[in-house]
Amino acid sequence: MDRIDFRSDTVGWPTPEMREAMATARVGDDVYGEDPTVNELEALAAEMLGKEAGLFVTSGTQGNLVALLGHARRGDEAILGYESHIFQWEVGGMASIGGILPHTLPTDAMGRMDPAAVDAAVRDTTDHHYGHSRLLLVENTFGGRGGVPLPAEYFSALRRIADKHSLAMHMDGARLFNAAVALGVEARELVADVDTVTFCLSKGLCAPVGSILCGPTEFIEEARRTRKSLGGGMRQAGILAAAGLVAMNSMIDRLADDHAHARLLAQQLAEIDGVNVKPKTVQTNIVFFELEGSKGISRERLCARLDKEYEIGLDTYPPNFLRAVTHYWVGEKEVGALVEAVAEIIRTGGGE
């Protein structure tokens, strides 16, 4: 527990309140729909996001895949950003399991696809050479662009294009509540224009396991079957859902602390010679930075020394970034420790 870990907001452990809730949770067999704690969590998530129903899944990756399999068939296309998590970091499941073809588009510095490019990417349904464009995939916050929160207006613009072409629209909202807190809006405002949305309980909200997929009742009922086919029937899952309820009820507003700590980290890193970071771009809990002119030390060497000598976890991120993610278990003290360690390692040029 003494280790400081900035690799991700997935690396923390449940809060004492979560552990107590897990120990005393009321449970039943969720595959039969009989776990009261799971049912409560799913209903709460759906209500908070303004959707009809929710489904507790093992992870954001599973939730996204379940949604894709519900929206599209084998040979169909899904339009999404090239840097998006679903395309880059989910093992190609949409193609290998779903047979769904990714039609990737470039994104801007915030992670936004150009609506005109989305419109142009939709296939001509009268040409039998093409697969059908069925699905438009979006993300909020956009992790590949440093966790930038995207406003509701962007999704409204894409919704108009989706309606024009009869496309379904799914959001990977892994850090949706980070976006809502950063923008000062309710999460339901950010998902009003999407048909389905997945968000993670096990990132900034600090629960140990799980995500929620929300959408129309009929869609979610079919998604339960798909979840089962992917091995997602978790039986007495209320033990896990209990931590999710604590996350939903008491961990959202405090995400503002994580954002403040990330900004502090970026500001202090910017003062180190050999570090390139743009503090003004840090809006949520992710900080990307680079090493420049730092006596030849590599990203990998920096991370190795942080781990070995300082017991601090930090990770690399393509193409040439280091990534630090703030969360419940790192505060000002831990930020200071990381900054001091990075400065010392750069000062010594990577030597022992």
C-alpha cells in the first residue's frame, strides 16, 4: 500500500466504505435476475443517465463489445476515431468476435471526428460491393487525446448525421463522469444523443470491478443474452455491485479533486528542464508529457528507475508520451513525490 501508482486510475483499491458494503451485500443469482444489489445498481445507473435500463458487465471492454454485437451484424461497418479505445485497446474484438469492420477516421486534438467526414464515410447502400454502415462510435472523455471532455453539442451534431443515415450511436463513456464534472453538467446531458453508453466503475469511481451498459429496455434484455454468451454471467455479483453503488452515490463529485491534482502535476512537471508538457490542455485526470533534452534518458528507463528506486508507477503511451493518471489514492503529497523523483532522475541523466 506504500507504493504510489500513476499508471492508471484502474490501479487503486476499494475504499473502506466499499469494503464494508461488499462484506454486507445482499446477493442472489444474477443470471436469474435475482441479485437485489445488482438490480439496484443497474436501475440507479439507468436513472442517472436518463436511459431505460442498465446491465452490469465485467469491464468496459465487455460492455462495449456487447453493445456492438447488439447494434451490428457480421460484415457491417462501424465508424469511429482511429485513436479511440475501442479500436486501439480492445484486442480487435469488434472484428474477431463480431465480424464488424472498423471504418476509422482521424480525430482532432480533442478527439473529435469531423462531422462532414463522418457523413462522407457512410457507405452507399445501393452499391452491393460495400458493407453496410450501421454504427457510429464515440468516446467521452477521449483517453487517446489526454482525457479531454467532449461537450454535448458535438454529439448532437453527430446525432443528426446518424439519423440521416439510420445509424445507431454508442458511446464508450469509460470516464463519462470525469467529463461531466469537468464540464459542470449532468452526465445524462452528455449521453442524451446516443442510443447506448458504457461507463466504468473501476476507473476514477474507485470500485474494484465492473462497468454498466445503459440503453433501451429491449436492447438491454438482448444484451443480457450476449453477456452470457461472452462468459459474463457472474452469479452472486452483488458483492461487486455493492462497491458500484458506493461509487455512484459518493465518488462522482470528488472527481474534481483528481482533476485538480492532475493540473497541479502538469504545472510542476512544466518547471523541470527536459520535460515537455502543456498544462492548459489538462482538463480531467490524465497528464501526457514528453522527455526533451533530458540527457538521453529514455521513457522506459525513467519508468524503470521510478519503479525500482522510488516505488512509483508510471507508464509509457504511444507514440512518445509518458502518461500519469490521478485518482482517489494519489493527492498533493504523491504528486510532489513524482515530480521530485522525475526531476532527480533527469538531473542524473538516468544513471544509478
